Amino acid sequence: MIEAPISTPPQAYMDIIGSLIDKARGFLEAGEKLQALAFVGNLTSKSSR
């Protein structure tokens, strides 16, 4: 298995969570708090729950 630094997530992962990060940033900049979130998915089959 090839390991990458945590600061460099796979592009497939970023494609999925990029919009979530942008939305969370907007909430934080507006002074709002975030709730915990868990994302479970399979990057190979592109399925998630």
C-alpha cells in the first residue's frame, strides 16, 4: 500500500468532500459552530452512505 501525507488527500476524496469543506468554511467565517459529521464511502466504487 502506498501512503501519502495527510496533507495530500487523494483527488477522488477531495472531489467528494471539497464542497463540504467550502460550506463549513462559510459557516465558520459567519461565526457559526459546526457539528460532527462522519462520511463513509468507497472511492473505488464511488458509493457512500
